[in-house]
Amino acid sequence: MTVSKVYQPQYYKKFRCTGSSCKSNCCGYNWQIRIDKNTYDKYMSFEENARNEFTRSIKVVSEEPFIANMIMDSNGNCTFLNDKGLCGIQLKYGYDYLCRTCRIHPRSISFIAGEFETFLQVSCEEAARVVLFEQNIMRFEEALPELDGSGDFLPNRILAADKYTSAKNAVAIFWKLRTTSIVIMQSRQYNVRIRMLILCLFIEQINEMFESGRDSEVVYFADRFLESMDARNYDSLVDQMPEGVTLKVDMVLDILTEIKSKNDKEFNEVFRRALEGLSITTGSNELPENFHENYSKYYELYFSGKEYIFENYILNHILMDGFPFNYKNETGEVKKNFADLLVNYNLIEFLLVGVCRYSMKFDKRGIIDCVSAFSRKYDHSIDGYLSTDF
């Protein structure tokens, strides 16, 4: 695919893989490591002994562009991962012999409404550090594409705007909704919870327009909505925001408990610390007295002046999902896509507040561990990771 430019957040170029010093190596977790045809052909061109090594470690599963998967060992690790946490393929043959999946992760490439975007996936602990602790407002910049070892630039995800709206200006509608959503989430005159509430109001009205066939009015409405924000017409929402967790706590706990049941030691430890920090007994249906009051106090204590953590997390998720559309939901239900975003935000907020309370400080290392562990379990299951069809 011929590509002359790509748009990426300004933080993107700051990422550097930390290699063997990474605490949570991406070559494990029983993820799918998908092998593109060009790389597979390289492996099959080796002399017999080397070729046999790859044949034993690869399972051919499908057609191009990904035609095989790495076979994982009993611990869920790639069989080429050595005891120092380094890739045996890269050490022996060089970077150009890595499959496309391994070359780009945790970078992700989207072809979305006619443009290429790249961003970092926070399931990687170093990517989480780069993304979350960027205090400046996220800006996009134009860059030259980083071609893979085969000279290609293939996206992980493809989103065509006309699948979600039949309007002639489908692409313009998507970009207006995307831009407006980002502007709302970067409106730092409000705290993040108020921004999410404002975004909810915006998406509810957009959803109603789509359902009633008024797609052509979307761009005009979005412009008027931002004008209302500039006029501070939503300031009254500040007094309407409830204390504590925005969603029902039992729902948050049910979802996190379900993730915990999938036997990931790192996430299980994050969840344990969050519960202990918030004085919640494992398996109990009873919340501590004054839970919501204390939760708000802890949030203010550890994240006052540091809400860019949540802002950056939400914005990165907007990029990952193709919000307000969604790579996994082609029905055009933008309201449902917002609900998914809201749930994700509430889960990570709950965990981060609990983890920082457990440490009794704004714990950078704990935040990185928490977000990366949660993302690996919630965003990148074995059924979903890098498995979007082309």
C-alpha cells in the first residue's frame, strides 16, 4: 500500500522499546503473534535445520496477509523468547526477520475514513508511561510512515465512514465527530468527569440524529455544540455530578472480578491492591461506610492537578476504537460506543484510585502497572488482539 503521510500524536515518537528491562514482556500472555506471508517466506527459505526450527514453532492458519501464528509454550510465551526476555529470532537473524506483528507492537496503525493514524497501545508498560504522563494537550502531527521490513505499511484496523452513515459527506461527518469529541475531552476548564458528561450529551443528540435520518445536520450541530461550550453553557453540570464512582460500583466490581478470574497474576495483584486500598473485602457485597465520600476524597487527594492521566487514557482509547464509530460495531450506534468508552473509563478510574490509595501516594509505577495489566486483559484478549480482519 502506497502511503505518503501518517498522522500521529506528538507523544508517538518518544516511545523506545525497553527490551529485557521490561517487566511485562509482550512476547507472552498467550496472545496471538500473527505472521505475515513475507516473513513466513523468509523463514521457509532458510537451510533445513533453521527451517525445521521455525516449522516446529509455527502453525499455518489462514490466507494472506497473515498466514500463520507462533505456537506459544505452556506458559503462554513465544517459543523464541529466551530466559533474558529477548527475542531469539532478532538475536540470531536480525530485526528484519521479525514478523510484522512483532515489529510494530505496541504501535498500532489505523486506516480510518481515508487517513492513516498511528498511536501506542497502553498494554505495553513503556507505552503506558509515554502516553499517560504527557502533560501537554495531545496534538496530532504529520509524519512519514515507518515502513516494515518488507517495505509495506499495513493497518491493523480499517474503518470506512460510509458503513455508519449513508450521508454523502460521511467522511466529513466522521472527522467532525472525532474532532469534536477530542475537543470536549481536552476542555480542561472542566474536570474529566464533567467532560465525560458533556460528551455523553453530545453523543446522545448525535445518536438521535442518526436514528431519525438527519445525518446531514450532524456537522452543523457539532459546530453549534462547541460554540455552546465556549460560551460556558455547560458550567451548571458541575453541580449535578454525583460523588464517588459514576457507574454502579457493583457493576464495576463484577466486570473486574470477571477479568481477575482469567488467571493473570499481574492483573490479579493490581485488583487486590485496589480493593485493599479502598477497604473492600474480596467477595463481599457490602461496601465500606461512606465509600463514595471517601472515594471522591481519594480521587482529589491523588489526582488533583493530574487529571491529564485520565484525559490521555480516554483519548488513546478514542483512537484505538475509532470513536465515535467503532471498528467492532458497524451498526452506527454511537450511543452504545460511548457507553463502552464510559465503562472503560470507570474501570480504570476505580483501579487507579484504589492503587494510589494502597500506596498512599501518587504512585507512577503503580499507575503504569495498573493500566498496562488492565489493558492486556480487557482490551487484548487472545480472541481480539491484532486479529481484526482486513
